Amino acid sequence: MTAIDADTILPAERVRQAVASGRVSQLHRGDRYADEGDTFEIDGDRFEVVSVTERTLGDLTDEDAQAEGSEDLDAYRERLNRAHENFEWDDDATVYRHRFERVD
């Protein structure tokens, strides 16, 4: 278990605050940014990475999108298109799901 900087796994202040409030409990990224058991802090609260899973964009579901703060998968796709210049959704693209939980 390693303590990592929240900025490493959570790319923006808006995302960090969504995690701190409980609205976001996982994040898919194009690379692996943490390992299971790693911890990070946001505003004095500690979170643990409970799983890191390699997947493809085509594997994502509405449930995944909701765990990342979007209403559904369509809204999630739109958000990615707005956030990443020249982004094109490719069902075969590899992503890594980082799931995390608040720990006492």
C-alpha cells in the first residue's frame, strides 16, 4: 500500500470534490495511475483504491457512467468529448477502471 497524491489519480479539482462528496466512486483512465491498496487524501479524508481493472470503452455501462458522476453512458460519452480535444469513442480502446472508497 502506497500513499499517492490525489492529483495523480483524479485529474481535476471538480473530480476531487465529486469524490469527496460521494458522487464519484470510480474513474476510468487511459493509463493505470494506482494499484489496489493505494490511498489518497482529499480535504483530510482518506480514500483507498479497492480495485484497478483493465477494460475497454465498449465494456462501460450506464452503471459505470453513474459511478463517475454522469446520468448515463450517453452523457458520459458527451462529457469525454467535451473534456478531451480530438477524442473519438472507440469501443476497443483500453481503459483502466480505478474504484475507490472512503476509509476511516
